[in-house]
Amino acid sequence: MSKSVVLDMNGPLAMVELAHAAKFNAMSRSMWRQLRAVFEQIQQNQTLRCVVIRGKDHFCAGGDISEYAEFRFQEHSLRAFHEEDVWGGLQAMLDCDVPIVAQIQGNCMGAGVEIASCCDIRIAADNARFGAPIAKLGFPMAPREAALVMRAVGELTAREMLLSAALLDAAEMHQRGFLNQVVPVAELDAAVQTCVDRMLPLAPQAGRINKQTFRALALVNHTQVASDLIANAYRYADSHEHREGVLAFTEKRPPRFHP
């Protein structure tokens, strides 16, 4: 399939591949739903000890902007996209008790940063770059997604990505604590395999309980996204800036953010 989330299970290891080559593995709406189904399936498989999530040549360049005009400009459909499709996929990853390793190369933008933020260990090639320049498209990051990214990348980095559309390379993200390891592109497969080889012999019950403990501690240490914030989060759906940002991108022209 040209737009898919592919699951390959081989004994105790699950490989998840984000596959949308024409858009640098950008997430389509159907791919978010597939991501949820894949990780719900992984969660039910008691034989698995490790998951690796990756994309060919690139990790994930963000969302598939070519779809956005179909649903982004009405509040109810925009809310459904973020709270059901996107958050459904991310929550399934967060709920997964099997340790998850992110294998990152090339573009890791927006949705890619969100997916990587759900992983337990992040190993990147030195050609990886990170950001969430969605303000150029005229819209903010959804509240739950922003909370997830802020916890993973740190508040200062999240603000830099979202407020100045900063793009950061792998070395910088490693220094800031988002990445466990950075290696040359040619060594990425081997580095991930070395990590997996360390994890597979470990007690699977211990790994699952550790992940459950981490989730419980996160609930204690981080304020949950307020329900009233989410209730009002998508009122910008029909705004000029939102429409102009998305349409300018699809029409390949600079956006004009003015009334």
C-alpha cells in the first residue's frame, strides 16, 4: 500500500514501518488509524519483547497536508481528526507495555516528533532533523499532542519548535536529551540491532511492569491537559490564518497572514 503502517512480527520482535514514500512518510488520516490498530495488536501479543518503529529513508515528515482541506476547516471534523485519529494512534503507543525503539533518519517533523515522543529509546542517524513548523501553515499543535512533545523534548525546545519554527539537527537534539544515540547513516541499522539485542534477552514481565510504572509516575508528576482547554482548542478551524496557511502550502506559494 502507498499509505500504510506495516507490522512485521518475528518471534519476540515487532517491526513497524511508516510507509508513504511519496510524502517522506507523512501520516495520512488512514495511517493514524492503522497506527492505533497496529499498537493495539502489539499490546495483545504476550510473546513480544521489543518494538522498532521506523520509515524508509525518512522517519516521518509530519502530516499529509494534501488531505487537510477535506476536514481541517470545520471545528467538529478538526476535533475528530486530532482527538480521535491522531490521539488514538499516539495513545495506543503510550499504552503499549512492550518497549519501543524509534529508528530515526531524515525528516522527523510534526507528527514524526509526536510519534518519536511515544517511544522509550530513540536512536537517530546524523542526517535526521527535527521540528514542528506548523505555524507556517496557520495552526497550532493540539493540546494533548503539545503536552506529549513538551514532556519529551523539554519545554524550551517545544517552545522553540512551535513559536519560531526552529529546525534542529540530530546532534542538537542529542545534546538536549531527546535522543539516546546519534550515529552515521550507514551505521543506523547496526546501532538499532545492537540495542534490540540487549533488550530481547531481558525479562519481558519486568519490561512491561517498568512501562506501567513510568505511566503511573507521569500521571503524578504532570498536570493533565485541562478538559476546558481541549473543548475550545479547535475554534480556529474556519479562521483566515488556518485556511490560508494550508491552502498556500498546497498551492506552492507563500502564505499571506493578514485579514
